[in-house]
Amino acid sequence: MGITSLLIRQITVMFALIGVGFFLYRRRMLTDQGAKDMGNILLYLVFPAIILNNFCVEKTPEKVTEFVHSSLLSLICIILAVIISWIIYGKRDVVAAFSASFSNSGFIGLPIILAVLGPQSVFSISMLMALANIQLWTAGVYMMSGDLSLIKPQKLLKLPIVLAVIAGCLIFFLEIPVPSVVQSILTSVSGLNTPLAMIVTGIYLAQSDLLSMIRKKEIYMASLCRLIVIPVITAFVIRIIPLGSAVMKLAILIAVSCPTGTNTSILAQMYGKNYTEAAEIICVSTLLCVITLPVMVTIIQLIL
């Protein structure tokens, strides 16, 4: 089965799970608190488990090279996303600029990369996820607030994914042995990612006025910037950089092609920006990705 066929199949499964979350919330079988609790499980348990699990590999020269190359490529992708979105929107629409900059690489990207490219490819995007979280609480906070004094390094060191990457790096580079039972636990917990993440997304969509938001042109423009414009430009830039394999680049670019991250609405509300606009971009970009992601994977493969 081709990679595009696998991608379409995985997205179909994911949207079926989103439908489950949507249905359960609308029938009041799940609540806002339930969604928040599941989100906390993903943030504080599942995502770190996935990262740690993928650092529990034998240290080889090839793996060290993969780590360095994926880190550099991820940093380039993250910086490019901020630059492109700021050029397009700037201060004219801070929420749209923020929404275009940050992809949902955890909730959406991880399940797809696992299904399409296999567990070994998650190692390639571990640093992307960590750097994206650092970007969120530095460049993201500045974009939303306009106040550099709000960026606090100590907060970054408390982020679960950042802590997981630090721990994973210690395990990997110092070759610390991890008992097989611990690896089995990490693998089992990692398996919760797709169902929990998609159900939470479905709950989020169920809270929105779908008919109202699908009529807004500006929401589509911001979504397409996130889903198509930034990934295509990034793919052309990544193509000419002589680092990493084609599979590594594809894994990173799949994560870059994901819809807007759910933290966008949280930060918009936190800093007094248009929370509704952020929520609508999240919802529309998530719905559109069922079409754009398979197309983007095909285009990216042609570019690479």
C-alpha cells in the first residue's frame, strides 16, 4: 500500500475517533472537565512516554547523526513558520499569524507519522516537538502579548515534553540501561495517543458553531496558510539543505503540515486576543487537513 493510501486510511480512522468525541460530548456523555482531564493525560503522560520510548534505542554513530540532523532541520522549520506567518499577517492580525505558525504536531502529527512511517520515525520528530513547545512559550508568548518580559526560561524547564527530551537525551547519550518492563509500560502508554487525542479534538469541535465559522473567508485563509503555504515553502527550503534522509525530512514535513495547535486559543484568551477567531481557525484547519494532508504528502514527496 502506498504512503498516500496509508495516510488517507489513517486520517479516516482519526476522523472516526473525532466523530466519537463529537457525538459523546453532544450527548453529554463527556464534559468539558473530561476533555481537560484527557488533555492533561496526553500532555503529562502520553507525549513524554512517546518521546522517552523513542530515545530508548542503541546509541550508534548513525543515530547520533540522525539526532543532530533532525534537531537542525526542526529548528529551521520552526523559524521559517514564524517568519512566513509574520510576513503574511504581522501585527495586522496577530491571532492569524500565531495560528499559522504553530502546528498540531502532537495530536495530529504523531499518530499519522506512526501509522505511515513507523515508530522509528518518531525519533526524527522528537526534537521538533520539544522545540515547538519552546517556540510556543517564547516567540508565541511575544507574538500574543508584545511583551518580552513575559518570557521566562524557568517555565520552559517545567514543560513535560522538554523534560522528557532532556531525560531521553541522558538515556541515549549516556547509554543508561532501561529495563524491558519499563519499555513495555512506555509502549503501552504511547498507544493511548491516537484515541485520546482524536476524541479530545472531537469534543473541541463539538463546542463550536460549525455553520457560522465555515462562512468566514479569513478563517479559511489562515487555515490554508498553515496547511499549504508554510509546508510548501518549508519543503523547498529543506530540500536544498544537505542534512538527513528523505524519510526524516518527510516525517518532519508531515508534522509541519498539520493543522493549528490547540494551544493557540488558550494563549489568545490568556493575553486578551480574539479567542473565538483562534478557536475557529483550529476547528477549520483540523477539518480541512483530511483533504490537505494527503495532498501535501504527495507534493512533498515530489519536492524532495
